[in-house]
Amino acid sequence: MSESGANGLVRDYKRLLQAVCDNRPSGTRGRLAAALGTNRSFVSQLVNPSYAMPIPAQHLETIFEVCHFSASERDAFLNAYNRAHPGRHETDRGNARTRIVSVRVPDLGHAQRNRVIENMLTEYARQLVRLVATLED
């Protein structure tokens, strides 16, 4: 496949991600940067179709979670992603069952501080799942 063809396929799924992010509340990109442990400029490159940089497969689940992809948005994105990078994403992981665990925390009286706590708890849960998964192997 030509370089421009591969770049076009990357642009396809990045356009979908950009559309999802543009329809989410302000601060979504900042929350995504925090969840990925990166800075906002990295997220800007992930979201911008002008950048040919592919999105690493290990970031997909975090992106879906933080950006609150609907089922149809997720399916469209994964179809485009899999066209661009055949076999890179384990599509059966996308159908993994989840469950909600509630944790009661104090309201810090400041939206940004509350989000930091929520992001930290989400990342902690994600890391626990990864740790347990490696112990099972």
C-alpha cells in the first residue's frame, strides 16, 4: 500500500475520533491526556487527522472510556482502525464485559479537583486489571 494510502486510512479513523471529541464537553482532551499519562499536545496529535501518527492500540480502550464512545461510534472507529492496521487491535477485547464498581469519595468543592480524583481512580482500576491479567498468564 502506498504511504498516502496508509495515511488516508489513519486519517479516516482520526476524523471519527475528532468528531467524537468535538461533540463532548470541554475538558475531554485534558481528561484524555491525564488518563493516558501524556500531555495535551500528544492528544492533539492523536485527534488531528492532519498528523499521520497512528494511534497506539494500547490507548484505544482508554480513549473509548474517557471520550464516552457510543456503541455505534466505537464500531465505526474500530472498523476504520482495523482497515488501517489489520490485526493490531484485538477486536474481541472490545466486546469484553464490564461492570460498575462505585466508590464513595468526598466532594472537594472544585470540579477540576474532583475530576483529578475520578481520573486517578479510573487509572488505578485499569492498572489493577492489567496486573491481575498478567498474573493469570
